Amino acid sequence: MRVAIVCSYYPWPPSVGGVETVVRNVSMELAKRGHEVYVVTTPFDVTTMRQVSMYGVEERDGVIIYKLKAGRLRVGYARLLKELKETLKEIRPEIVHEHNLHPHLFQLAKWKDDYNYKLVAELHHPAVNLDFFTQKILLPFVTYWLKKESPSIDVFLAHTKLEKFWLMSEGIREDSIKVTEPPFISSKLFSCQPKEPSNSNRLLYLGRVVPKKGLHILLRALSLVNDAELVIAGPYEKRYFEKLQKLVAKLKLEDRVSFKGKVTEEEKIDLMSNCSVLVCPTLADYHPIVLLEAQALGVPVIATKVGAIPEIVINDETGLLVEPNDELELAKAIETLLNDDVLRLSFSRKAREFAKNFTVDVAVDRLETLYYAVFRED
């Protein structure tokens, strides 16, 4: 099957984010199964918004990547992809799989009859993840147009019950929504042998270093916990990074906090494999992929009760869930796990078993079935 996946950002060039990871995992797995897979994107990084690669077409791991120019106007992360129509005409896809509630969704809905493709929309629940004021202002108008154009969209792919209920609340027909776990993690993670509990007191945060991730809350919580160390890894927003550095100095945590910056996939796995607990103090999020990657490696997690995180972390079984923006509760959860080897081992075993529900292999099996069902509809 010929599949075009449209996403404004992509890990080739190396843009790091949850949506980008999902797109990469799907693309590679579909290509490995013999499908013709095209990714239509831009050469920009989602964190810095800077161009990090050249325009043009390249092939990696069987996936053909079109890196298009973007329009100057940008609302939050949303970009208009120039020459998108010409690219579709060249690819001639049977399925177009679109990611995010960006302008290209409405363009793709408009052109689908002209180019005779089926349209799958995977929106990643935008309402729980608004980083910019303009996004909050425009969302009601955009969702109005989403409802109006929804008959032209063959299926909405929702990751969670939370997202399904949101789509229905915006007027999307229930029978056009399919709920399926997204392809979060590679099965290869389960080949890694989990560590036995030790006296290690290393905490890890892994993800984008931006205000909504709540790292300032984590640093305050760390100051209330004796002896624990924290490693922070991920690409950072400069202004927020500088704010965190000042907070580290103010709290006198210089000897207990280290910043790794952006890391490779191999470095990421190594960091997770050598920590006691992965902490996600996010204030606004949907379902951070790193939480499932850590659980697949047998690493207990502590995360906040925001978005759909309660659907991917089982509280008191695979990790601990706390209220966002509460350093006292977060500190207590950290102390609970660091001081109880038996509890961490129990969480580790249950976490690995639970994470098997979210592998790329399982998710793409379901996605292929969905593609074929949609394509065969009259």
C-alpha cells in the first residue's frame, strides 16, 4: 500500500518530540513490512523552531522523506506546508495519514477526492497541550472547522478514551473515531535486562526542557529529598534552561543536578537503564512516550496526573502518580521509591508486562487492518 504520512516535524531531520517519535516508529515499521511509505514534513526542529536540515527528498531506512518549505505564518507549532498539493500529486498515495490539528489537515480534506485517497487524522489531543496563547484563542474556531470538515475525514485515530471523549464533545461522530494504542515503543526494549534494585539514588528526567514540563517543580522537590541525584536530559529552550540553572544555584543543588542536553537514542536507553526512578513532573501533557519506554526497561516512574498519563501508568502498580505543581507530594513520592527496594522491584516487574501493550509491532498490526478497512470502503 502507498502511504503518505504528513507531519510538520520529523526525527529526520532530528526533531525530538512525542509526535515525531510516533511518526518515525510507524514509518519505519510500515516500510519494513513492504509498504511504500512517504513522510511529508519540514526541515525544522519542533523545540527551537530552527531549520536543522536541507530542503529536498531523501530516503532513510526505506522511508522516503519530503522536506518542504513552510509558510512564514506560524501559529504555535502549526505550519503551512508549501507545495504540499504538488507533492501529493507526485506520490499518488492510497492512504494519507495526517498528524496534528494543523492547516494541512483541512487542505488534505479538501483535496482527497481530486487525488482519490483515504484520509486518516491522528490529532494527538491538541486541547490538552496548548503551549501558546494564540493556540488557546484560536482553538474554538479551529474545532468549529474540524466539525464542519469531518465528513471528509474517513477516520479519526484516537490514542485514548480521553481523546475520544474530547472529539465527541467537539461534534465528531462516534462511529468515525477508532481508539487504539499508539506505537510508542520498540519491542527491542524488552531484550534489555532490567537492573536489580540497588542503593542507587539517581533520578532521571528525559524530555524537552520547556516550562510546561515542570522541571522547576522537580528541582524544588529535590531540595526536600536527602542525597538524591538528578540527571536532566533533552533539548532545551534557552530562556527556561537559564532559569533552571539559576534555581539550581539558589537551592544549592549544584553537586546533585546535571544537565545532559540533547541525547541520542542509545544514550537515552543507557540513561534510563542506569537510573532508579524516572520522573515526569509535567504540568500539561498528553501521554509522554518516555514513561512507557522506562516501564518497558523495568524502571519505575513518577508522573503527574495530567492528560492521559493515568492511562499509561498504573498508580501504585507500575509507578506513582502525583498532583501537578506540588513539590511536597512529588518529594514524598521520590522518597517512597528511593527508600523501598522491594516496592521498586514490584513496580519494575509489573511495568515491563504492562508496557507490552504499547509496542510498535502490536500497534502497526492494528493500523494495517485499519488502513485496509478504510481503503476498501465505498
